Amino acid sequence: MTILLFALALAALVLGLQSYTRKHALEGLEAEMIPEDLLAEPGEPACLHLTVRNQTGWTRPQISLKLHLDPVFEIQDADYVQKDLMGKGRTVRYVTWLKPHQEASYQVEIRISKRGRYLLEPLYLSSGDFLGITEISRRMSRVQELVVPPREQGLPALDAAMGGFLGELSVNRFLYQDPILTAGYRPYTSQDPMRSISWKQSARGLGLVSKKYDSTTEPRVVVLVHADAPTEEQMPAVERCYSMARTVCRVLEEKAIIYRLAVNSTFDVLIHGALVVGSQWNKPLETGQGYGPEHFRRVLEILGRAAGQPAQSCERFCAEYFAPGTQDSCIMITTEPEERVRPCLPLAAGRSLLVLRPEEKTGREGTE
């Protein structure tokens, strides 16, 4: 009789625990997935950080994290990867147990070969009941994204064209500023180079202050990108334009030349809405004037997000982003014929224009 009562009590306890754990399987569990960086270089490893935490006061015997990845993502760690039967990607699954107030972290290394904006599916957290009969899952993270900028375009003709164009700019005067050319001072921003800081003015207790130079002596460049592909077969030319734009901006960065980039395209923007507001996604995006690591990151993000379809006509784009009277030189990267583009880009005296087209000879002109 005692044994029977004990068995009934044990069964009641097990059923109670089973019922409780089924209702509270995910209570006190938190999980998240965060990309190491928004930007992922094409073909280079990019890390996704997965973390799960047990915020309760008791041990959780079985917890699993599941992340489904589309076929476009190449996964390096095969030990925790399950291939979908329908061939629609792979699922990364980690199973662990956690002590009270303990957490576990994992890294998923992926590669993406093509330029573009890619969505990451949300992370799912699962935990079983007391008897392990059922598994309860919950979506834990919001949709994340990765932006893959274009590869650089390495062409001798491009190098030669850029070399000739840069030779027309007053690079030496910009690199070694004459003190008499300082027109004033302004608050330092992250886009300013360290050598532009006026330490004498900064020492007066107003924070970091940058020198403001006379814009007539400071060479500046506007980089415009207008790439159009009426058919799918012409998309490679659009991709080459974006690659050329990256190379051009990288050269300007190396020469410490102030520049502004504007790309005539619609854009894929989801989460990092600092780039756009409201309906602005359907208009060209541009950087401010500047150079430096943060400025170049902005360039790479815009080039990676570009969808490849113009948001405006070439004429309107040029008129809006290189208006008459602009005191800057211009580099135009386009799929359009050169004779159509040049009339849209009026130059001020002493400024230069370089037109770059994919896999074709480049044209350069200057004004006296």
C-alpha cells in the first residue's frame, strides 16, 4: 500500500512538473542574434553572434537555438548545420543546458559573394517540457541585415584616368596648408582628419576645433554614379559602375581629397533608417563633403544598398546633385554615352571633369 501511494505521489509530481514546464518552458530565457558589423566584405568571413541567457533561479536542462540561412549565405561551421530537404538553405542549431543566471554564446561564420543588402531571418529559441515530449519555440530577435559593398574594379585604364585627373588638382596645397588660407574655425567632426584640428583653439576649453579653409584653394570632388540596365543582361555593367565608384572613392581617400558621393538608384533600406526618412528611399542617396574612415563606411553602405535601378533621369540627377555654379571638380561614373552626359555637367573655371564608363575609354576635360 505504501509503495502504491508513493507511486501515485510520484506520478502526480511528474505530471505537475510536466504541466508546469510545458506552460513555462521559455519563461526567463532570453536570446539574441547580432551581426558583428553591418558591412560584410564580399567573399570575406562575417560573424553572427548568438547568445542565450537563463535568467531564472533553476537549471534549464535543454535549450536550443535555431537560425535558418538562405542558400546565398555560405556557412563555414558544418558541425552544427542541417541542410534543408527542399534545398532552400541551411539551419544552424545549437543545443545546450544552462545553470541559473548563466549564458552561452556562439559564433556563426558566413560568407556572401555578391554585392547587395541581405536580410537575416530571426533567431528562434526552443526548450522542452519536463519529460522531453514536446518542444516549445519562440521567435526571439528582430530581422537583421547585412550590407555587402561592391568589390573594387582594378583596371589599368581606370588607374591611368584617375592619375591624370588627380594631377589637375592642387593636391600639394591641400596636403600642406598655408596658415594664411585658414578662413575660420568650426567644431570638430568624426569626418575631419586629425591634422585639421587647431590645437591652439581647442586648448581654450571649447572642445576640439577644426580649421575651416578657404574653399577656393581646397580641391573638392563630386563623385556621381548613374547606372542603368534596361535588361537583365546589362546588369553586369551596372555592377562594374558600382565597383569603379568604390575604387575612385578609395583613391580619393588615399590622397586625402574632400569628396561627396551621390548614387542615382533606388535603395533597399530596412532597419538602419538613419540613411533615409519617409519616402526618401526612392531618391538618390549621397554623403556629405568629407573623407576619413566613417565617411568611407557611408560610401560603402550606399554602394552596397543600391538596387541598380535609377530613381531619376540622368539629366535631373546631374542638375540636382551637380548644379550650375558648383565650385567642385566632378567624376561621373555612368553607363550612358559620354556625349549625353557632358552637357549635363557645367564646370566652373579651373575645375575638371572625368567621365568613366565600364570597360570603355575614359574622357577628361578641364576648364581654364
